[in-house]
Amino acid sequence: MYDVVIIGAGPAGMTAAVYTARKKLSTLLLSKDVGGQTLWTNDIENYMGYQFIEGAELVEKFEHQVRQFPIDVKIEEDVVGLASIEGGFEVRTAGGETYQAKTAIIASGKKPRSLGVPGEERLRGHGVTYCSTCDGPLFEGLKVAVIGGGNSAVEAVIDMLKIAEHVYMVSLTPLTCDRLLIDRVKENPNLTVYAEYATQEVLGDPSVTGIRIKDLKSGEEKILEVSGVFVEIGLIPNSDLAKELLKLNKLGEIEVSCSGETAVPGLFAAGDVTNVPEKQIVVAAGEGAKAALQAYRYLQKFG
Ligand SMILES: Cc1cc2nc3c(=O)[nH]c(=O)nc-3n(C[C@H](O)[C@H](O)[C@H](O)COP(=O)(O)OP(=O)(O)OC[C@H]3O[C@@H](n4cnc5c(N)ncnc54)[C@H](O)[C@@H]3O)c2cc1C
């Protein structure tokens, strides 16, 4: 039985792991990937110590630091269950493995919200994508649609206008993004904005050839011929694994105390998966440190 199992190797989980390892706790770090959302970020200008750093480079530095400690790191592990057992917790992965630890820290972050329309799931990875930073270059010289009207959508539009032949921005509501951002691109002849249009279907077989959209005012439908669809309609917490043990708030977030404690003794959470305001790398890292130190104190008392 480990002292602590940490689920998620984003900024919160990796920071927590360094803190628990430095307290000499036997630490297991389980994650689908290394880096989380920071990998999807091109330019970071607000992580202290770096005037500017690319997300992938910051993740490399985090991972390098984690690897300096005797932390058991297991990547490509999808945690699907977390249960209370005598003296701690048992974690279950999609591959059927189980791991036990006296304490657990959930640092599983967020994932992109999906549209939930026909064709989306089938064409995921075949033209439907949720990350312009990661996949944008695949659509060089092609026509693409960005779905969404908020800041992440307009940022994807700005990125894709440098790469694609034409960008359609399709928003269910009037645009809600910062004016400053849309003003930078709204006169670009390679951009067409459809506000108050619902995306009805993603078309194509075996890869995307278009989307069907509907004008919410007139009810008129049209097909946009595109090779790529960037879904940029927000993020949802990866909190399913905690559902059996914890009550989530209405946003699906895990509620924690200011020390990262959940309602279950010995179970902690940190970063974007929690109700802590401001979803930022520096905040997630700080919360990871707090949860780790609280787990250490818990083990001193009850371990
Ligand atoms: C496009 C974009 C740009 C951003 N730009 C900035 C910026 O410039 N500055 C800034 O400060 N913040 C930025 N952010 C926000 C920042 O990236 C997040 O706040 C931060 O990454 C949250 O860290 P986290 O560790 O809580 O979660 P995440 O980064 O989401 O990491 C979660 C980890 O958990 C793993 N995981 C999830 N579910 C499971 C599971 N079931 N089993 C195992 N592992 C699992 C994931 O694989 C991942 O490794 C940006 C976010 C996005 C999307």
C-alpha cells in the first residue's frame, strides 16, 4: 500500500507528487498523460519565473523535476474508479489494474465539452478536434469550422486564420468573447462568423467533409464544406471517478476546503477538477502543493 496515490499528471498532480516525495511519502502518480491542459497551450506568459514559455516546454520541466524523486509514475493509465477500503483507498484503472494507498489526491483536471451532435463521436480524430494548438497544423490550406463564441473559440479562430484557407466561426449565441480579441480578426476576409446558429451534424465518411448548421432566427439550414471542426465550447471537470465517494457541485466540480480536503477523510483534491476559483497553472500547482502537505499531515496523525 502506497502512502499516497495521485490521479492526474497536470500541474496540480505533478506539484503534489514532488511535495509528497520530498516528505518521503511513498507516492504513486497515475495519469492518462503527462502535462494535461498545459500541453494544449502555445504561449504562457503568466507562470512566474518565465517571461514566456511554451506549454510543452513547461511540461518538460515539470516532468524532469518529478523524475528527480523516487515517485512511481505510471502513464497511459485511465482511472475509472476510486473506492474506500480498510485503511485507505483503492483505485481501479480501465485496464483492470488496482492500486491501494492510505491517502489519495484527485488532480484530474478538465476535458473539453463535446457538442453532442450526430457525427461528432464517429469523426473524432478524423477531422473533429478539441485543440487548435495541438491539431491546427494538420489543416494547413484547408477550410475549417470553429464551434463556439467565447474566448477559447476566438483564440482558436486567431490561430487557424494563420493556417487554414478559410475559417467559419459558428456560435449558438451572440459572441461572448472579449471584444478586443474578435476586433483583431473580424475584418479578415478569410473569416465568416455565423452567430446564433446551431451546429446540427458533422458530415463525412471516413473523415469530415462538412457541418450542417441552422439559423436559429429563420430556421434555415445550410451546409458548410470544411475538412476540420474545432469544438471550443468550454471544459468540464474529470470528476466521474469521484462520483461514488463524493457529492459534486452543480458544475461537476469536487468541493474542497482551503487545504484541499474533500468531505472524505484522507481524500484530497487539487486544481481544475475542484471548486477553487481561477483555473490557471500557477493556481493548480499551488493547490497541488497544499493538498500534498495536507495529506502528509493526515498521515502523521492517522497513518
Ligand atoms: C487552451 C488553454 C490555454 C490555457 N492557457 C493558460 C495560460 O496561458 N496560463 C495559465 O496559467 N493557464 C492556462 N490554461 C489553464 C491551465 O492549463 C489549467 O488551469 C491547468 O492545466 C490545470 O491543471 P490541473 O493539473 O488541475 O489539470 P489538467 O491540466 O487538466 O491535468 C489533469 C491531468 O489528469 C489526467 N487525468 C484526467 N482524468 C484522468 C483519469 N480518469 N485517470 C488518469 N488520469 C486522468 C490528465 O491526463 C492530465 O494529465 C489554459 C488552458 C487551456 C485549455
